[in-house]
Amino acid sequence: MTKALRLVLGDQLTPRLSSLRDLDKARDIVLLAEVAGEATYVRHHKKKIAFVFAAMRAFAARLRAEGVTVLYAALDDAANSGSLRGELQRAVTALRPSEVVVTEPGEHRLAADMAGWESVLGVPVEIREDTRFICSHAAFRRWAHGRKQLRMEYFYRQMRHETGILMDGDEPAGGRWNFDAENRKPAKADLFMPQPPRFTPDSETRTVLALVGARFGNHFGDLEPFWFGVSHDQAEAALQHFLREALPKFGDYQDAMLKGEPFLYHSVISMYLNAGLLDARDICRRAEAEYRDGRAPLNAVEGFIRQILGWREYVRGIYWLEGPDYVRRNALKATRTLPWFYWSAETEMACMAAALGQTKAEAYAHHIQRLMVTGNFALLAGIDPFQVHEWYLAVYADAYEWVEAPNTIGMSQFADGGLLASKPYAASGAYIDRMSDYCSGCVYDVKQKAGAKACPFNYLYWDFLARNRETLAGNPRIAPMYRTLDKMSDERRGEIARDARTFLDALQ
């Protein structure tokens, strides 16, 4: 009789997973299951599905090589039930384990289902906390308790104190907590710009690609060329490449955007980290070592560590603190349907075409493209934030609801009313022009404020402020913009409203 059946989810691919902590190789069995339900609850990008399935298979092979008994349910198994619950039920019936051990999932949807597993399966189900994260649920709740504002910056400082990362005693390295002001340089085309490592699919990955193409061919995105790493060794190679080749300039150019350069100096490791192929603590310590050893400047290293130790841990805390209804918040009462060009990438707005086109091709866009291009447009246009949330969850290889939802609902769409962000991240075309080369050659003129050829971001920005005056006018961070709006003539404000209405009514 099997002692314990230990389920590992597709984003939990680490040998140090809490559910594997006391694994008995002689008596326990590890279950991994490719199921249609997890690939289709939103219509995930084909490349993301392929990445997760291929990484699951690579992890199963690693466990077997270490002497672990693995039960693997492939998607094309004729008996595959299509759901995690069904595959677990099938395994319990066949193996009759004394217990099931799992690590908590990263989504409320699956957590709610998992809570009912014990009664359905008829065996004890132990659900363990996911210890891959640096801040536990309890620790985040303690930090949040009694605070009027849950600002990431203060959480980040506490995490620095608790971990000692980038600390010189009780003081932050370099005498400052945050070097963000130094990380906003526009970039210029560079023939020697580092590119993330591209890995040639092995035979097992090619099998997965064929399977995904056959089963999910109508999902969004390009399946090939497929170059993601799928093993721990490949993820490690990608991390090493970033630390030595790109990290030194990451800080300067982390907010920049360039035509034909989807990656610039970004790490492109988030899909590996979020799937369990890399460890957050290890990444932060190794990035710190690059600074301590003189290989990367502090503004780059601090900016990178802030995204992991600060922002990543923070949004996970917010997600679990706020509960499953968080994704339905809509403080600005935005109701417009998500335009079709988010799926087709066919739009005359050059910045949107670039961000959407590379999303379709790579299942990747860096954080400024997500926040200040595709997210900014959705915010200004008044797109239903739940639809925006489901789009982001579907299209990116690193997207899981615990990390994606707060970034979208809170940071990008301000749909939580300012719980997460102190102001809406709204901007006109001037910001995009300053931080990118997208505007040159666009059919729209970023310098024009009105008319058919004006950059839509220009009039949509002011129309957004006008539409949401009642909700936003009291926000001190954007009050100056309302003063500017109020100084405009009635004719100019009417022009803005007409241009916005004409453009938005034409969206499909």
C-alpha cells in the first residue's frame, strides 16, 4: 500500500517543495498531471501551455533519476479525466494511499476546489503552505494589520531588514532604499544588446509541442519557434547569463522600449521562477553578490531585487489577503469590451502593435510594456478590468493569478480604488515617446493633441481624467492634472470629448 500520494502542480516544479519535504522514496508516489482544465480555464497562450507541460515532464524525469516513483498523467492518455481532481481520484482509486499531500496552489479557484478533496477522495488530504516564498501568509497579515495604506515600499524595506539583503548593518546599501529615479533612461539600438539564451527543444519537448499544436491550436499566440528552457539546468543557464551579461545595465534601461527589441536588458526568467525552476532567495542573494563583487552597479541590482523581494512578495500577499472577489473590483466603473486587436495585434498604434505583436510571438512583454502601453490604453479607454485581467492571465508565460491579478486589477487598472497603487498609472503619448522609439513612423502623430491623426493616448488621457473626476479629483498625486484640465477652454475640453468618443466608438 502506498504511504502517501504527493501531488505536484505544474507551477511547483522544485525538489524543495513543501509537499516533497519528507518524501519516502520506498513507499511514496509523486503524481504530476497534464489536464485540459488547467490549460483552458482561460485560453492560455500556446507557448505557455507547452512550457508548463514540457517542464513538468523534465521534472518528472529528474525525480525518477533520483529514485522517486512518479505517476505521470499525460494529456493524451486515453483515461485522462481532464481535471486535477479527476486525475487525483483516478490515482487514489488505483493506489489506495493512506494520505494525499499537496502544496497549496497559487489561485483561489484551485484552492476552493482543493478544500473539498478530502471528502471526495475518502482519504486524508494535507495541504501545506508554499514555502518557496520569502514572506509567509501569516507574516504578510501581521505586516498589513492596522495599516491605513498597504504600500509596497514599506513592505519592501521590512523585507530588506528581515533578510539582510542589500543591507549594511541596519542601513540600506548605498544609504538609500530605492534607486528608481536612476532607472528611467531611454535606450538606443545597440548591436551588442544581450539576448536571453535560446534552447533547442529536445525530443520530449518536441512531442509536447506537437500535442499542444493538435489540442490547443486555436488558442492565442505562436507556438513556434519555441526556445524556452524547460529544466532546472536550462533555467540556471538563463539566470547566469542575465547576471553577467544584462544585469549591469538593467537598472538604467528597465523602463525603456525599442522597436524590434522585446528583451533589452531584462532578465526573462520570470516564467522559470514562477514555475519553480528557480528560487527567489537564491536569485536575490546572487544578484546582491554581483554588486558586492563589483560586477554590477547598485541602481541595477537594487532595482532588480526590488522586483522580486519587494514587488513579487508584496503582490502575492495582497492577493491572498484580499480574497477571491478581488478580481471583480471595478472602482472606476469601466465597462467597455476588450478590443479585438488585443488578440490580433492588428492596430495602427505603433506602440500597441509592438507590445501586442511580441506578446503573440513570445508570450512575453516586459513590465513597462504591460503597465504603460497595453495596460495604460485599457485604463484610458475604460475597458472592463475583469476582461483585462483575464487577457493578461491568458497571454503571458509567467502569468499565474496570484501575481497577475494584483498587477492588473490594482497597479494597471486602479480597479481596487487605490489599495495597491497611490495613483492611476495613466499617461499620454508623451511618456511613450520619451521612453521608446515607437512613435517615429506611427500613423498617429504624438505631437498632435486633437484630430484624426493625433495620438489617441493624448486625448484619451484627458478624457479619462474628465470621466473619472468624481472618483479621482481628490487624489493629491494627480490633482495638478485636474488644475491643468480646468484651465483649458470649454472649446478644448469639448474637442477632447469628441475625439475620444469618435475613437472609442470605433473600437471593436
